[in-house]
Amino acid sequence: MCSCVARIARPPPRRDERELDVLSPRRGFGRLRRASWDAAPAVEPWLPDPEAAAVAVLYALVEARAFEVAAQVFQHTTKARTSPRILIARAVVLEKYGTDLRAAAAVARKARTVSKNGPADIRALVLDQSGVIARRRGLHRLALGFYDQALKIARPPNFPEWLLMQIRSHRAVALEYLDRRADALREHRRVASYEQRTGDLRGYAKSLNNIGIVHMNQRQWKPAIAALEQSCALKRDLGDLRGIAQSLHNLGKLHFLLEDYASAESAFLESLRLRLGRARDDHGAAQSYVALAYVALKAGKLEGAERYATLALKAHVACGDQRGVTQAKGLLRTMGKGDAYA
């Protein structure tokens, strides 16, 4: 056989063969050199500030509705020292939990004392949360006083703008309760403008909800519906289930005021479904039960009204909301059922 036959050239490799060849472990280029541990620079381990970490954990637990775990974190943290930031985070836990608003007010009072000579932003934050607790207790003028004190401390440009807007947002709610609706609307719009500018969509959706409430209480139905529906749509995009439930609840109130009881019931039931489910909002569910009891009462469905009022009473007792308990008992008395729940 001719020797040239053995030396016949192979056809050029196909594209897939070339790619496999690149990946072949026989190839030596591109390999990392083995690093020497002796030559590696020492890296200092990063540890977060314990106080800041504890505050972050407490707020995260509030968002997760894990209030009992938050109480344990607070007890563990305060074994070393108690700071205004830790105290006010604890006050937030108590206020959101709602079982003892007097205790929340006492913690906020201690935080105000501890922060008296502290940085301006810490003092303003403490006053802001003191206002939230006062408002939850129905002390709206006291709440407004706390917010106004906080705004006196908030001196730009060295003061964080987000905190200034948070105070203004809370202040607007107090103004609404005090029937100063034009002032409340002005504050809410100011906050909404900031949230649009900074891209804070969650905050903007909340401000739209608040703007809708003010319009509703002014009997300005069209702008109220527009704001509440826009708020609800944005919250759906964000996946904010608790926020969706709140906006639906307010839409239910609006339909109730318009005496459209079928639409009101539909909105309240959808809000309740979310609150009992993935939104995990027991206190919100208690409010939904009250609203549904009022709708059933107006529609002449006394059996349904009694059932919802009874559920509202049990839910408010579980949440420790005495105002809610009083409201539910008042509903039952209206239906001639007061003696059983005295």
C-alpha cells in the first residue's frame, strides 16, 4: 500500500468539534495559577453595628407581623444598653401589635427622655412615632403637637429628607382627623410629589390612598374614586397585599357613603379575604368585620349583621383594640344583643 495513503489529511474539524476542543481539559491556557495563602492580603471581617442591626431586625419583624419574636429581640438587645433608637423600634412593635397602646406610649415617653440631648434626626424620629401612637389612641391634637415639634427640629439641608416627608405624611393624617382637610390635602400632595420624584412607588401608592380618603370625606366622589383606584392598581403591581386590602376597604367606605351597599359589600369582602389570607392582617380583618356588619345592617340583613359584629368583637378583643371592642359592642346593642356581650 502506498505510504501516502496513511498521510491523507483529515478534513477540517466541524464547528462543534472546535467548541468542544476549547472546553477540553487538555488545553493549558486560561488556567488560574494556584494562589499562595502567604501572599494573600489580610481582610478584616465586617461586623454591623449591633444597635443598627437590632433596629433593622425589629422593623423587619414588624413587616413580617412576628410581634412575639420582636419582643424577644428587644429583651435580648436591652440587656447591654437601652438607646432611643431601640426604644422607639420597640414602641413601633407595640403600636403595630395593638395589644397595649398605653405600654407603647410609655416606651415612647422613655425614648423622648433618653433622646433629649441626642442628634436631631433621632429626636425627630422619636417625636414622630410618639405622634403615631397618640393618634392610634385617638389623641389627635396631642399627635399634631408631636409632629409640629418634630418639624421644628427638622432643619435641612443636614436633616434627611425622607424623615421630613414621613413626619409630614403622618401629620396630614392627624390634620384629617381634626377636620383640617385642606391642610391635610396640601401635606399629602407635597409628600406624593417627593415620592414621585424619588421613585418611592410604595410610598406614592400610600399617599394616593390618603388623598382619596380626604376627597371622600369632602364628598368629592370622582377624585376620591380616581385616587383610590390608582392606589389599588399600583399596589397590585408592587404586590403589596396589605396595601391592596386597605385601599379596597376605603373604596368600600366610599360605596357605603354613596349607599351602593352591594359594591361596598364586594369591596369589604375582597379586603377581608386578603387580610385573613396572605396579607396576614388580623387587626385589619377586625375592621373589615365591623364594616360588613354596618353594610348588612343597612341592607336589613340582621342575621348577617349580628354574625359580623360578633366576629368583629372577638377579633378586636384578640388584638387588644379597646376602641374596636367598644364599636363592636355598640353595634350589637343596636341590634338588641348588648346584654349578651356586656
